[in-house]
Amino acid sequence: MEASYLRRAGYRGRLLVEGQRGVYHVMSRTSCGQFLFDDEGKRMFVKMLWKQAGFCGVEVLAYCVMGNHFHLLVAVPEDIEISDTELLQRYRLLYSGKECPLSSASPEVLAKLLEANEEEGRMLRERICARMHDLSVFMRELKQRFGIWYNHRYANKGTIWSKRFTSVVVESSREALTTVAAYIDLNPVRAELVDDPEDYIFSSFGAAMRGIRSARQGYEQVFCGEAKWAALLEDYRLILYGKGVALKGSAGKDRGRIDSDRLKEVSDRRDRLPLSDVLRTRVRYFTAGTAIGTETFLGEMAGQWKRSHGLGRKRDAYPMRYAEWGQLRTYRNLQVKPVVGHDTSNRVG
């Protein structure tokens, strides 16, 4: 969907999956693209990510934290009623011990109010539950909490973020989820931080390769529950590397990246790159395409958004250029550089 079309339609909100579980590729950058995150900051962000996700009921499928931005692949479940027991468990993830601010009820106070089941407790329960199962609230609180930590840690003032965040709806299919997850995992390779994505410890793939169970469970969901970690790893490596084994780069080689000149040659010949190659470029379909999936899925989303927001379109699914994308299509027909090759003149990640 073009921004101009959205303005004409009078729509200002974020297009989300409604009434059911939705999966999103989410990205956010620091103010002015500053490289603010050192290793300590990246570790703290990952720690906060898991806590905030647990509180909100958001499932983390894949993630990668870079020096000036981060990528997440998350699933937001349908908003459902939860028990007092689960509410307390989630609340304690954020507010246990010294982490509970004076402006919030402690877990002990909340437990007593819930047990009493009087008006004060019911109102507090409603306010807490309103923060769950919502992508915007999850992202807002995650960024706010990390920003507060960062400002205290480095004596900084003001916001560290450039704007809210971008999000693209991703179909809950193995083809769509594995493709977007691999794109996320290859971020540090594109930035020349590592030769192999498994060597980057601030990503879900790096964590999974080091035996972190929560990260491995994310990939099991990426594969739609069809296989456990040990069984799915070979198939996932085919997407990451183009073969079932890692391709360790070496000095003097491009380490698997696709530069702008090669991408232009492919475009001029109207050829298509293998998927494992194009994922080493910047793919704007994944950050600005509104939604990614099969033609059927995008048609369903278009129908939902038309009913909710009055958005009408002549076409709901567009082919994606430059690669063998299989059944994947994009909701937004990006015309200007939907795929951007590696700029060999600028080595800053």
C-alpha cells in the first residue's frame, strides 16, 4: 500500500491482524542512526526483550540486536482472558524485587488485591491486562524500559529512538516465517560483523546454536511446529547458506554478500538470484511491504482491512523481484529499490 493512498483514505494507524494470532517483523532504529548499543547494551536489551514478551504474552520467534537498530519476529496472540495466577506470573517478570517502581503496585500488593476481588483490585487487573496481547504496547514499553536503563547507565538525556517502529505482517506459514527469520539472522553478516550468523551472540540464531532453549523453541515455531530444533537445523541452514553447512568467509572474499553492481547486472538481465543470495542484501519488502505471504493470505488481510478501515485496492498481492521467492508475495508494490545490494564503498554496518 502506498503512503499517498493511506493519506487519501484518511488512515493513520498501523495495519494489524485482527481477531486472531498475528506474526510481525518489527524493526526500530536509534536516533540519527547512532551506534549506541555496545555489548553490555545488547545483552540488556535481549534480557528486557524476554521479560517484556513474557509479560505481554508475545512469542519471540527470532531477533537480532545491532549497534543502531534491532529486528524482531514476534507472534501476538488473540486477546484472551487470563487467570489471576497467570496474571501474577507475568507481572512478576517485570516487577519482582527492586525492579518494581514506586508508582506501581508490588506483586505482593497485587496478589492481595486480586484475592480480595474488590473494585480496586478489579480496576488494577483491567489496567494490567490492557497492556497484554498488543503489539504497540509491547514495543512501546520495551523501548521505554530500555531507554530508561540506557539513560541511567550512560548519563544520557532524552530519547534514544528515532521514531516508533516499523512492522510488516508475516503469514504464519513455514515458507514466510523461515525466509524472514533468515533475513533477520543474516543482519550481522551484511554488516560485516561476522562471517557466519551463528557467531553473532546477540541474535536468536547465535543463542540457539549455543543451546539456549527459548531461542530454539522460537525456531520450532518458525517451522510451524513441524520439527524440533535438531531436525529443523539442516533445512534452516539451506536457507541461510544455500547448502547444509556453514560457509565461513575468508579474507579477500565477499563472504557471501551481494554488491550493488552484481544486483544491477541481475536486474538488467531479468534474472533471479537464489534465495540464499538475495537474503544477503537489504530487502525492503520485509521492512516496508506492509504484509508478506501467499496471494490467498494477502487477500484475506486485504478483506479484513477493507472492513475495518475502508481501504479498497485493485490488487492485493504483488510479485517480489530479484529472487526465487516461491509462493511469497507482497501487499505493497514497491517500485524504488525493493532490494538494495551491499555498498562496497561503505563498510559501516
